[in-house]
Amino acid sequence: MLRTAQLLFLAFLGLGASLAHAVPAASLRVVAAGFTAPVAVTNAADGSGRLFVVERAGLIRIVKGATVQPLPFLDLSARVGTSGERGLLGLAFHPQYSQNRRFYVYYTAVEDGAIRVSSFVASAGDPDRADAASEQVLLTVAHALHDNHNGGQLAFGPDGFLYAGTGDGGGTGDPENNAQNPGSFLGKLLRIDVNAATPSAQVWASGLRNPWRFSFDRATGDLFLGDVGQDRFEEVNFAGANTPAGRNYGWPSMEANACYKPLSGCSVAGMTAPVLMYGRDEGKAVVGGYSYRGTRSRPLYGYYIYGDYDSGRIWAARQETAGSWSNVEIIAPGNGQDGLSAFGEDESGELYVLSLVNGRLYALDGTPTARTDPGVVSGLWWNPNESGWGVQFTQRGDNFFATLYNYGPDGQPKWYIASNCPRSGPPQGFVLHCAGTLYETNGQNFFSPNFNPAAVQVTPVGSLEVWFRDSERAMISFTIGNVTRTVAIQRQVFGQRSIALSSDGFGPIFFGDGVDHTDLYWNPNESGWGLAIAHQGVKMFVTWYVYDSAGRGEWYIASDCAVQGSGCDGAVYRVTGPPLAATFDSSQIRVTQVGYLSLNFDAAGGAVLQYNVNGLSATKNIQRQQF
């Protein structure tokens, strides 16, 4: 049991996704206009904040803020064939683009319609211009018979490989049976090791008709792939992170989850059905999108956003449990997105939409996070290479409350707070930033008969500064006494990033009360102690900060508080570790069970805490802390 507890602790510090089960609202806002047949938008992840818009005729344009730069980043119009569905169709930047200036494009060759995946480098003297003479062709796939079904998406996966989605070669019903032919690169999702001395492509998945946009969830690594249907259905396919190569998504034997060739009695052995599908009454050409991982809208957080080219509908979908997905329309037809051609992400995870018809770039805005609710970055964060310490962030509008969990000079658990870390303008490459004073807190023994908040003393001992790259990654720098550390941190998933467990066909069924309880809690009549709760699926991770018999701040954890009804129950552990120093040694972590606790939440945002720690039992009322 203690080994399990230690493993849970070493995997702690995470944040549940945006978990409220109300339908997330969204709207479109024009960012830039004047593009000609735009088909893709992405970012370079280089800290510049630029967006790159791909025009089908062969230009890549740069958007800075709301301004389209007058000169193209790259002009391939003389090399690109544009008959039918051909063109310059995809763009991806190397993960180390800021160091090597290398990026990749997907286009159809003007001379014969062949698919090409090529690399280029940006100019060393002008970051807004690329060197058109630097082309290196990585992949060529013959595609001369038909000028439709070219695929076109490029994206780097979490494994560092470049993925490319190819169409089945065109025509009706894959007449050459390319999608099921293991010897053909058509109708496939290909994977390329661009860092190899001689890059070559391998088939990662087969059975695709015309994959029009796929993406990897930046938080989970999950793959979502929209595949345009033939006559009846549009579909979105899915592969969880770490899924091995070899998936077969069925085309042309299957169209979505229905037989196509033949129309009945088809063999589905070894094929993977889509997780989302819709018929011709809702649209005619799916456009794959992205999981929203931005910082502006917690209600939209964690939903996969995708749409349809023909109808302009935009949906938000989310996996509620294995095999069960919820799906709701968030933007109806007629909102300007005629000819919806692509979705894209900026560096911070905010989403954008392109219209092939009107040439506009839109921002997709979710409902802003209420100033009294926890912001997207609220929750528990850690460094996986230094498991055993972490920080709890609670965001309220422009203010952050940070609680740093670490150890004192004697290796005993100790916590520090930055109770007023105001938001300020982030430097380039970051989306949120705060800096504040770090305090040590001492008080009366929490487990004495009557806790006296008047005994709490707060002493400044250092400083804390945090830079958020996006909703998943940050840098933290803190000084306590003569110890200063700057560490990369992230939030870790210790449970399912949803609180819904299943669907009855009409919507998700929620385990417990259907409310995300991730937040900072306190008792206003006993200020000076509190609980930080991270809620994911059927688990809550509770970090409890109190005072020991000598009045020193110490913390406990309930690392596996199992959700039961409107609360959770779990064992309580005390953790010791290495003394605070310039480095951190996780091998010194020791976990000891000292009792149990239970939480029962009410509809007003409060809860009843019951506990037994070291033989002492009590009941306390707590509520979400507002500041």
C-alpha cells in the first residue's frame, strides 16, 4: 500500500480539464482578411507570436497581430500544380525551428501532380523570409491519375517524427484500392524521421480516403484525424498517445462505421471505427481540428474542435470514457465561415479558423473564464524529473495564489505561499506571467483542540516568478533564503481528464455530482490553513497544508481520494524528502500513511472535511477561497 502511495505521490501535481458539463459557447472574430484560397494556418513555436497562413496557389503569408505582412514568407507558385484539389496544402515547423530555421511543406508538383514533402530553411538575416532555393525533397508520391484526394496535412507528433496524411489517389471509391494496399503510400498516414541522415517514410496507419487535417493534442499526445467521406458519412478517427503503428481505419471497405465496398457483408476484421461521425444532413466534408488547450476559456478547455467545409458547422467533442464521446454544435452555419478550410493553433493554444471562400482568418473565442472561477492554469504542477515537490496555482482573473510544496532544512514537509502574485505582461514566447513575494507561514498546531487563527504568523522569505508557455508548460523561479532555483514545470495527468464516465446516447453521464472541484479551499473562520484539490475523473488529489506540533507549516496528501457520490474518500500520507537546496534528490522521498479523510461537497461550492490523522478525528467546514 505504501509503495502504491509513493508512486501516486511521485506522479502527482496535475489539473483536471475544463470539466463543467454545460455546452461550451464560442464565437468567431475576424483577425485578418485578404487571403486567396487559404488552406492552412499554424505557428512556428519560436516565441515570435506569428501566424503563418498557407494559400493553395503556393504562397505562405505571415500575420503579426492583425497585420498581414506585405511580402510572402515563401513563394512556391511556380512549383505548385493547382488543378482540382491540388495545391500547396500543408506546413509544419521543426520542433527546433528557433535553432535550425527548418520547416516542411506538402504540395502537389506542377509537372505531374505528384505529392511532395520538402524541407526549407528560413533566411538567417530576415526571419520573415524563407530561402526558396533551400528545398530538399524528402518524399515524392506519384498521383497523376486524378487531381482530387491529395490529403495535405503535416504535423510533428509527440515522438518527434513528422506525420503526413495522403489521400487515396482520387476518383470514386478508391478504384485502385490504394488505401488498403500496403505497398502504396496513398490513403495512408505516413511517418518520417526528418532527423535521420537519409529521411524515409513509413506507413503508420492505412485505410484513409482523404484525410483533411489531423492534429496531436498538445496536452495528451492523442491523435485526431478528420477523413472526408464518399456518399454518406464524414468521420473523425482517433488514436490515443503511444498507440503503435498499424491502425487501419477501414476505407474503402468501410465508410465511417458502414460497409462501402461491398455495401453489405464487408469484412471489418482488424479495422478501427471512427469515434465521431455525421451524415449528409449536417455537412459534406469534415475538417479536422484541434483540442483546445488555450488559456482564455476554461469552459472550452479540453474539447476537440472540428467542423465541416460545406455547412460551416463547428462542433466541440470530448471523450467521456473509453468508447464514449460527447459531441455538441458550438457554431451554427451562417456565421461567416463559408468554405471552412482549416483550423490552426497559435503558440499559446488558442484556435483559429480559415475560410477558403471569403479569405478571412478568424479567432475562435470561447466564453472567457469568470473572474471568480479558477482559471485554466489552476491546479497542481510539477517537474517529472524531480518528483516529490510541486506548486499549486489558483488563478482568479489577473491574480494568482501560489503554494509551493517542498521541504525544510531537516527534510520535513514545508510549504510557502505567494498569496498575491499579480499577472503582468509576459515576455515573448509566454502567455501568462506573475511575480510576487514568497512567504513562510507558522501557526498553532492544527491538530490541537481549538485552532487559533490569531497565532498565524507570515514572514517574507523570498520571491517567486512564473512564466506560462501555454496551459501545460511553465518555468518557475523561486528564492528561499540563499537557495535560488529555476525549473521547468508542467502539470501531470494522474486520472482521466474528464469527470464524465459514460454516455446514454443523449449526453454524458457524470460520476458523482458532475462538478469539477479543482480549486483552493479554506475555512474563513480559521484562516491560515487549507486544501488544494485537483479533480480528474474518478480521483481527487488533495494536498492539505497545516501546522505541526511546533507550529511549523507542514503538508499532507490524499493522493488517491476516490470519488464517491458528491465527494471523495482516501488515505492520508505524510511525506519527507531532501532538504531544500540548489538541486533536488527524489530518491530521498519517503511516504508514510497517517490516517484518512473524506470530503462531501455541497452545491454552493463548500464541503465538509472529515479526518482521522494519527488517531485524532475532527470535522471541518471549508469553501472555495475567493481573492
